[in-house]
Amino acid sequence: MADPTTTGASAAGIDLSQFYQVFFEEAGENLEQMEQMLLELDVDAADDETLNAIFRCAHSVKGGAATFGFHDVAELTHQMETLLDKLRRHELAPTAQMVDVLLQSGDALKAQLARHQGHDVDAVDTQELLAHIRALADGKTVAPAARPTPAAAAPAAAATPAAGPAAAGSKGTLRSLEITVGPLERPELADNLAELFREITDLGTLEPLDAGQAADGVRRYKVLTASSDDELLDLFSFHVAREHIRIAPLGPGYGFHPGAPGAPEPEAPSSDPGYGFFADAPGAPAAASDAASAGHAPAAAPAPASPPPAKPAARTEPRAAASTESSTLRVSVEKVDQLINLVGELVITQAMLAQNSKGVEGTALQALAAGLADLERNTRDLQEAVMSIRMIPMSLVFNRFPRMLRDLAAKLGKKVELVTHGEATELDKGLVEKITDPLTHLVRNSCDHGIELPAERLAKGKPEHGTITLVASHQGGSIVIEVRDDGRGLNRDKLLKKARERGLDAPDTLSDQEVWGLIFAPGFSTAEQVTDVSGRGVGMDVVKKNITALGGTVEIDSAEGYGMSVRVRLPLTLAIMDGMSVGVGDECYILPLASVVESFQVRPGMIRTIGGSGRVVQVRDEYLPVVDLEKVFDVPRFDFEHASDIMVVVEAEGGRVALLVDELLGQQQVVVKNLEANYRKVPDVSGATIMGDGRVALILDIGSLVRRARH
């Protein structure tokens, strides 16, 4: 196995290790994309474009691995390419077994790449997998395996009598070859090809034969190697499209322009603008065409009189790839976080300037107010742009479940279909990383406990394919992620029985919601036996614990025989948000503006007392609980005769409450500071901020206040 710490060292000073990270990231993206397309592939009616795209993913990984000397990765992807090439050329028909093997190969490649990155991963034995791929490819071959194909760009010399068996590209025979590469869109790439070739010492030696840079952008090399043509093509095609690579046996004059070393009649290179190397090259004379037909043109090329039809498409594809690469920029998360912090400080400074401007009078006030208005607008635009950098679509999380469900359903003997909605809903990167594990538990739970076996579903009059649905949406200041299935649902009596067996307090008077909540108890499981999938009771309590740690809540709804739904509600952890500041006594509190519904003046008789202690207020046709912030936070008051007379209706977690406050101070952007990290956890408070006058104001946790009112 290649050692990634030494492969890139070179005497000439080219350190390939500087490119490792980019290769690993791009390889990971290609493998994820390949897995997604394999899962969506319809084996009965495979789409040519999808098969080509899967092949390109494998080829990209293979080319990079060959360049950097990761031979185990290159070997596996080479065998995958062989199978995929036959599939995309319809020499083989895709089967579910092929998809399984290719998915397993993707897993093995991820493990190999992780090991090359230095992670503590066991070595992967791929011999059985490689044999399986070869069996699938060879056992169902329609055309002869030796037949050259455009995709493989096999050289014409393979069919030339002068070339002999060695020119066929078989591994192990030492042979001399001439290789042309180009025309190159970026000539500087060619300058490194010889050095890159020397890095992979087992490919042989390569010497450039051009004196200086060729006028047509083509580079020519002499190669002494025992490697196959495919291996050579893989190395060069990492930088140049395969259609721009030509391999032929080395002959007198090397088959180049008449002025090349060893040519019978030396003359100036400019006398042959086309260099006489391949058919219909620009400016090639008739003699060059004749020579090409005698053995120097690729076998895949048509008659010399007509140009190859694939040439325009081959030139377009590298340009498209280059434009895609230049449109993205990889930046570390630390730099983005630093940028967000600086924007936060800018927002605080802008608020202080706005506060201090209130003391300015006269003609200076108008100019200052206009400048502050522009500053506020630009600050808000900058804040939104910076915050959007950290936001990631939920599709990044959802995309990992089709493969997991496919494997799990096969293991359990079930048929499951995954449906997703709201993949474009965006969530902060930090939350995405932390919510993935809880969602994985929930999806596995739905597949294992919820979805019935096909025979059982048919007996109940259901379709044999069960459905698990993932939904993500924004609701107010929260993101709601729902996992639901159309399985058997929760059995109330069974849950109560299990709870009592474990010594839990579970009277029959519990509401359905309270009974459903029993599955979150530590060690609680309804599985009849322990398997490698479930039964140990360590899943759902971990889900509840992790989501609560993120400041979120979990709600369960179930109908026996019809399925169940688990709804996860998480706060949008924004560094900067719009808030409404309210005054209670001498204190200032911030309400997230997304949670505020309305505000109104309290009139005598509006507030009513129920149950001796609880108070409600009627807002149109609805009675809302009243939460007096003065009592919740024990606000000291020195004007004892004053009574709060303003209500602010806020909404969270599907419920509404009316907050009793003294005054509405205004709306503004506030920078959220983590109170728990800097002080400690405070009930009913989600964070703090610095006001324009320098005071610290607490940001209220509306969800906590709603739960307080319910209890």
C-alpha cells in the first residue's frame, strides 16, 4: 500500500502531498454522487446518461489515485470501470447484483481513502471483491474483451502487424512507445507530466521529445515501460481528455515531424505544420495520411478522409469541468466563523452609533441619520450574505438514508421506500452535524419496529412496500424535521406492560402522548429479542438526550395499524437575528421577532383567573395563557403602583402565550451571545446580547415559556 506521506516527494521539488486534500475531497464527492446514482438506478430501464455519469465518477477517482500513487484505490476503480464501461456501452445489462457489488466497492474505496488520509482504519482486503467484479464483467460479456473502445481509447498499434503482441498493452512486456498529448488548453500542465510519471516508478521512464513548446499545443514523449496502455492512459487523462492522447509503437524518426531525432532526412520542423503524426492533422500532407493509415493512427478513428466525430464533444467537456471548478471555493469553517463574529461586532457598533445619534441636534442630524440608515442597510445585507455561507440544505443529511435503508431492509427482509420533502430547507452547519445521528436512529427505528414484513402488510390490505417519509420545514424561529412511517404504529397496552415490567410508573390514566413518551426511557425497548439492529434499548433515549442538548424537543404521534410520526423541533441557531426589545421595570428583554404574533393594550376585565392561580386572556375566539415576565424573572420594581398593561402574543412549538410587559422598546438586529458558555444555563433564557447603550439584555426562550404555561 502506498504511503501518502512519501509518495509525493520528488528530487525536482514537486511535492504532490500539497494536492492530497483537494484529491481526497473531490474523491469523496465523486463517491457520494456515484452512490446516490446507483441507488436511483432503474436496472430494468437504465438511463444512458446515468451510466455515463457513474462511469465518470469512478474514472475521476481512478485517475487521481494513479497520479498520487494510491495503487489499491486505482486497482479497484479500474475493475469498476471495466464493468461500468460494458454497462454504458450495452455489452451487459445492469442487474441488482451488479449494483450491490458497486455499492460495496464504494464502501471499500471510502475505507481505503480514509486510511491514506491517516485515519485509524483497518486495511481493506479487496481480493474477493475484485474477483466478484471480474466475474460479473467477464461472465456476461457480449463483445470480445480485447475489442478496442472509444472510451478506453485503445491504440491503433494493437491491430498493427508491426506492433506485435507487446503493443497490445499487456502488463509485463517491456516496450518503447511514442505518446502525444494535446492540444493542451493549459500548456503548463505538460511541464509536470514527466515529473509526475517519475513519481510512479513502476510505470517506467518518460522523456519529452519536443524542443521547447510545440506551436500546436501538443507534447510528445518517448516512453519505455512494461505498463498496459490503460494504465498509461489513466495517468495522462487525469490532466487531458482521453480523446487528446495518442499511443503508438516507437519507430524510425519516432513517427514525429521529419526533423525528429533519427529521422532519415532531417529538415526544419516548420516544413510540416501538421507534424505528420496522425490523420487529418492541421496542415498534414498526403504522405502523412498514408503513414497514418499504415499504423500510426488510432484504431478507434474512422477513415483518414473524415475527422473523428467525437472531437468537438471531447473539447467541450474539459471546459465545462474547468468552469465548474472555478465557480466554487473551499474555505475552512474557522474562517467563516471568524467572519460571522466580525459581522456581529459590526452590528453592535452600528447599534451604538444609532443610540448615540439621538443626542445630535441641528443640521448635522439629517446627514448623520442618512449615513446611519445606509450603514444599517449594508450591515443587514452583509449579515445575511455571511450567514448564508454556513447554511447547508437538509438534502446533505437526507441523501445518506437511501443507502442505509436499502441495506437494512434487505437484512430484515422488508420492502421499504423512502420519500423526502423539503430537501432545500437550510440549517446551520453545526446543527446539521449534530442532528444526523438522532435522525439515523429514528429512520432505523421506523424500518425495524414500524414497517411490517411484506406478507403481514398484504394481509392487512396494505401495499407490500412500506413508506418512510422525511420532511423538513421552517416554522417560525424553528426548523421542524419529521420522520413518519405507514407501519404498525405504537401499541398502547404493549408499551404500558413493558413499562411496568421495567418498574416504571405507568398507570392506565396516562394520556396517549405520555404513553408514547415512555419509549424515550433509558433501556426501554419493545423488541422481542436483541439483534444487531435493535433490542438493547439504547436508541430512542439517546435521540431525546441529543436533541434536548441542542435546545430542541421531540414529539410523537401514533395511530395503531396506520403508522407513527416523530417530530423534531430545533431552534435556528443564528449568530445574528431580528428581535423585539421589551421593557419590564428597568430591565430589557429580547423576543425573537419570528416568534412574535401581535401586541395589544390590556383593557380592564380582559384577564381572567381560572383554577385559582392560572390566568388567561381572550384574543378573538381563543383563550391564551398569560405569562407575567415580572414574576418569571423576579424583576425588582420601585414604582409599586405601576401595573403592566401591554400584551405580546408569541408562538412556539405549536402553542401561543401572551407575555405581560411594561413597554415596547422597538425592533432591531441583535447579536446572539451564548450565555451558557460564558455564565451558566438560565431557565427560560436562550442567550444574551449587547444593546446599543452597552447594557446586556437577555434573549427569551419562547419555547420554554410556552411549556411553562402548559404545565
